[in-house]
Amino acid sequence: MGKKRGKCSIMSKPLLNCQQICKSYHDGAQSVQVLSGVDLQINAGELVAILGSSGSGKSTLLQIMGTLDEPDSGKVYFQDQDLVQLSAKEQANFRNKHLGFVYQFHHLLPEFTAAENVAMPKMIGGTKKQQALDEAKELLSQVKLEHRTEHRPYQLSGGERQRVAIARALINRPSIIMADEPTGNLDADTSESIFELIKSINDSFGTTFIVVTHDQGLAGQMHRTLHLRNGNFNAK
């Protein structure tokens, strides 16, 4: 199923628990099974990489775990809370409180500064602008971008934009950060710096990371690497 190492005990109660997740999409009259009975447990503080070929369902599984998509059947539990049964509003509140997202394309808002981009989730949650900006600048300092707080995305390198995106994902101190190909557009040296940042955040805050990636180098440094094939982790 994958390799395991690191400080997390597989005997501890899982932070996130997926049970028999199935998902299909329709291609014209044909139904295409993407996920077929996926079981997955993620422990608090783990760094987990999910590998798989294009179209294997990696991103779909990540979206289901993040309540951005619904399974056809199956359950997703955060601790003892059944996320699938929550209303859309309850799921949005859950995401804001417990999850952070990082994508291959950083999705920064071009008209806002780095600090404003990082502060945005906090302000959406009701925090006053100045307090949110102060917290954003502190986070940008922690990701070594204190000199870039007033720069807009077009003024930043690819690696810097991804660090801003990671800081934005951290602003509400989530339990889990879900990252979809976070190093997909970066060179090897910059990719390594992103992993070092992930490791530092994990060490400092105990944040759990679930990373969908094609980057074997990145995956090889995580606590666990899982391979999704034919809609499941156990399929050959």
C-alpha cells in the first residue's frame, strides 16, 4: 500500500477517515469509475503523498476529502464528524476552520498584495482587516517573505507565489493542508525549498499535509507514500 515512517503511530485514532469512497463520472452515455471503494486513514501530524497517473482519481479523492466534491457512496470522517452529511454551509464553515488548500496554480488574486492575499481567508471569516494583515505579515515572515509583503503576484517568482499560497493556507491554523501538485510548475531547487517549508510547518505547528503529486522526489520525503491505481490503493 505504501511506505511508512516518521513519528506518527498507526495505532492512534485517525484525524481523517475515508471509508469505501466511490465516484463515477459520465462521459456521454458511458459511466467511468474513478474511485472504487477507497479506504484511507490519515493521522494527526502526518505528511502523506498520493501518487498516481493522470486520470487515476488523485485530485478527485483530494476534493472529496476536502468537501469540495461529494462521493457517490462512502463516508469521510473528520475525527467523529461525518463530513458527507453536512450541509453546503456547514461544509464551508468546516473548510474555513479546519482545512487549507494549495494548488499547482497558486490562485492568488492579482490585484492584491502578498499580505492581502494571505489575510483574505481571515477577513472572510470576520477578522478585522488590520488584525488579519498583521497575522498575514507574521506568516510571510515565517515563510521567509517578509521583504515581499507589499508585492503583487506578478512581482513574485513562482516559488515565492507558492510560499504566499502556503502562508494563505495556514492563516486560520488548519488541522490539515491539502495540496494538489504544489511543485508541479517549479524547478528542482525550488521544489526542494517547498518541501523544506512543508517540513518546517509540520514540525512547528503539527499540521497534517496530504499532497497529491507526480514529484517522486517530494513524495519520497513524506512520512507515507500511497499509490492510487485503477481507482484504489490496493489495485494492481
